[in-house]
Amino acid sequence: MTEISIVIPLYNEEESLPELTNWISRAMQSHGFTYEIIFVNDGSTDNSWQVIQELALETVEIKALSFNRNYGKSAALNTGFKQASGKVIITMDADLQDSPDEIPELYKMITQQGYHMVSGWKKKRHDPISKTLPSKFFNFITSKISRIKLHDFNCGLKAYQNRVVQNIEVHGEMHRYIPVIAKWNGYDKIGEKVVEHHARKYGTTKFGLERFVNGFLDLVSITFVSRFKKKPMHFFGLLGTLSFVTGFLITAWVIGDKIYRINNKLPVREVVDQPLFFLALVALIIGVQLFLTGFIAEMMAMRSHSNDEYLIQDSIGLE
């Protein structure tokens, strides 16, 4: 079995590919690893694919595939994962900012220390402050919400056990939250290693400020799904119950107040003349709708349980 599979998603990185390939080869050969390099060309519009084809003629360890258009880093990683056969899977970016010299230590952390995955931490970054400050903020928020103690969720340099990448799905722009997805699937032995970060040598960054907005929305999405996919009633039912009870109490108070005023011969307002009554009515309706939504979602989740493929880590006396 191949010891290391290196999955490299890329988009318009023709200048860095030859240098990156040579760097990886030197690092692997100096430690005697058996390895494969899996390039995933994410619809590049430059000569990246032609460069990869030329490199493949010289380096037998190269495997590659090319998308017909740009689908995004998550799609590239997910496709590369399915093609990887190595005992340990390494992911890294193609822009030479990640160092292949870090791979041997990452490999040891997986194989000898028993981590399911290890994420790189670019403790000292060569990026402008407009990129580093928002990144620190989102890493802090993600760490608090996911309860995973990592400093750099978005670092491209990561290592995984093979079974981890074969049993997770990465889509949309969820590549930022692969540690969260891994934990959600039961792979919670997640480590971190400080890695060297190199300044970009060729080209320009492919990500703008919009990635932080998208990243926040993805975090909300994955947090909701990971917590309530199997128990939607716990979310919708709780909100529905709170809304219904609030509406009921307000309605009871409005009616009780009218009865009190009538009995004590005080000025009385019609119930329908009070804005609180309509707020209570809305709360009652929303509460019922949320509760029914949770009930229907729960039935769908229960039905899907019969189709679940539960991941069995080990067995005795069974084939």
C-alpha cells in the first residue's frame, strides 16, 4: 500500500507546479516514502493542465484529473480524496506557500500518535493584515462553536488517515470546516502542528473578502446540520413550543385583563383593538407551524435511518 497520497487542488498555478513537484519529490525520496501526487485541476484557464501532463511524463508518481470548469476547492478536494490510495492523505495548496518538508512529521503524527487528522497552523503568516485579522476572528469563532481547539481551520496543509477522507463528503465551500465535518463523523482525534508559511512566489491569491461572508454562512449551515440532522424536532419543536407558549400567555393575559376590568367596572378595550392580541395570534400560528415542521422533519429523519450506513470501526468474528 502506498504510504502517502498528496492531494493538490489547483487553479491557474502553471508557474509553481514544476518547482512544487520537485520539492515534493526531494522531501519524499529523502525519507524513503512510497507516495503519489494527485493533482486536481479545477478548471484552470492558463496552461496548468499542459504543465501537469508534461510533469507526468517525467514523474511516475503523478496522477491527475481536470475539471471542465471551475467547481471550487471543496469539489477538487472531495474528488481527490476518492482517488487517493495512500495510508496517509496529505492536502496542500499549489502556490508554494505550504512546505512539503512538513509532510514527514505530519505522517508520524498520524501513524505513530494515532491522530485521525492533523491540521497545520500557520503561526507566522506572510499575508497582509486585511487577510490575517478576519482569518483570526473566524478561526476563533469556529473553534468556540465547534469546540475543536485549532488555531487555523483554513490551512491547506493537513494530514488524514485514509479512512477519514473516504467517509466524509466535502461540498460547497466546506473545505474550511473539514475538521468539523470529521468530528461530526466520529473522527474526533484532531491534532495541530505549527507549519512554516512561505510568501506567495507566483501569481495572485484566488480568494477575496467575500470568502469571509461565505465562510460565516457555511459555519452556520454545518453547525445546524451537524447538531440537528438526526433530531430536527429538538430545534423546530423547541422554537415552536416557546413561540406557542408565549402567544398563549399573552392571549390569556389580554383576556384576563378584560374580564378583570369588566368585573371592576373599569374602562374596557376590545380585544381586537389591542396590538398585543395580534402579536399573540402571530406567535401562536408560528409556534404551530414550527412544531409541525419539526414533526414532519423528524418523521423523514426516522425513515432515513433505515438507509443509513453506520460506520463500524472494528469487529470480531464477523466478515
